[in-house]
Amino acid sequence: MEITEAVFVSLIITFLLIYVVSSIAIIDYLNKRGVKIKWILLRLMIIPYADKYRKLTKQENGKTGKLYYVWLGSVNLALVCFILKVIF
């Protein structure tokens, strides 16, 4: 494994871990606010739940919660790193 490949793989893993942790935090936030969570379909429903989190925090605080940006940024950065790994 080359150095660049190792760097991209470690970045991908790091961003995916951040994605998972922020997803869990978003689900926990929604669960505490009384939103019904479909646990069996959680992997398919994370995008609608993140949108619901964004709307709920905007309604409560007047601005979108920070977890939404962490969640969105981490999955996008993981995707960019994967594309760069494939290219290089």
C-alpha cells in the first residue's frame, strides 16, 4: 500500500466514523424530542431524520444545528476522499 493510498483510506475511515457518531447523535436528539424512530429502517431513514433534525433545530433556535453540518460534511468529505483515492 502506497503512502497516498494509506492516507486516503485513513481519511475515509475517519470521516465515516464521524458520520456514524453524528448520525447517532442526531437520532438521540430526535428521540429525546419525541420523534418516533423506525429502528429497523434506520439505515434507510437517516437522510429524512437529518432533514427533520435540521427543521426542528431551526424551529427551536432559529438556525440549523451544528450536528447537521458535521453529518453532511463528513459524508461528503468521505466521498471526495474515495474519489481522489480512485483517481490517484
